[in-house]
Amino acid sequence: MRIFKSVSVKWRLISTVYLLAIICFTCSDCLLANNNYYKNPKAILIRISKHGARKVVNELYNNPNHWSFILQHIAKGKTSWLKVAVALHHEADGAVNEMLCLSVGEALEVAPANVLKITLSEFSLQDICKSVDVDDFRYNSSELAKKAIDRRIRSISVITDPELKCICIKCIQLLKESKNNIDKYYNKAK
């Protein structure tokens, strides 16, 4: 009888551990996935669909390293990251909204057609075709800020897609206006 109790306890322990391992490996919200999901745009979109954009925005924004990683990747203009920006923007407000707009605007320098095709369903043209973040050390002078805006204008001006032509003209106009405002900002800062 004692042999059966010993085997029974071992069997329960082994089966419990095995069951927990299966649950962990099959669950998309496993601890390992939770720690690094922010590095994968597809994982972020899945998390948004499961938990809602507001919860995911709060999780990401409350971890500065994760948030910075995401903003940097959005600024590279890849389709998958721009889709993340659109999904997050849906529930973004205040500083989060502003940071997303600035990152999407920065992506105009490298992938303007992607930006305009993907993000205009959620962002307004005024949100993305505007000045740079003057608090960003990369634009700590009027000259550096203007150069960034000029890069965006040049990048947009080479788009040949006829569907985007009017949008490009409006975006360039908004960028030129923001460039004029750069001098006003930096002259006040002196």
C-alpha cells in the first residue's frame, strides 16, 4: 500500500509539472512572451486584439525602454511597425499621442509612401506632416531641425504614386509651414 502512495504522489507531481509546461508553451501570454512581446510588431498587434489598445499602450508607455524601442522602430517606416502605430494611436492621448505622431512623421524621411498609405486611416495629415520634436537632442538647433524637415520634403517629393499626389502636395505645404515656425521657436528660446 505504501508503494502505491509513493508512486501516486510522484505521478501527480510529474503530471502537474507536465501540464504547467504545456500551458506555458501553448499560451501566447507566457511569461517569456510577456517580457519581449514589444520587440515583435505582430505580437503587439495580437496583444492589442486580446487585451485592447488602451491596456497595451499603458503597459508599453509605462516602461520607457519598451516605449523607446517601439518609437524608434515606427520611425523606420516599416509596414509592420506603422500598423502598430495605427493600432496604438487608436487609444493614445496626450504625450503618447504626440510621441506616436512624431515617430510616424519621422518615418516620412525613409518611407513616405508607406507612411501615407498606412497611417492616414488613423492619423491626420496635420499629425504627421509637422515639425520635428524640438525637445529631441537630434534637433537641438534651428539648423538641425530644418535639415530634418528638408529630408522629409525631399523624400515625399519623389513619390510617383498618382493616388498620393494631392496628399504629398498638402504634406509638403504643411512641412514648409512648420519649417517657418522653427525659426520662431528657436528665436524665442534664445
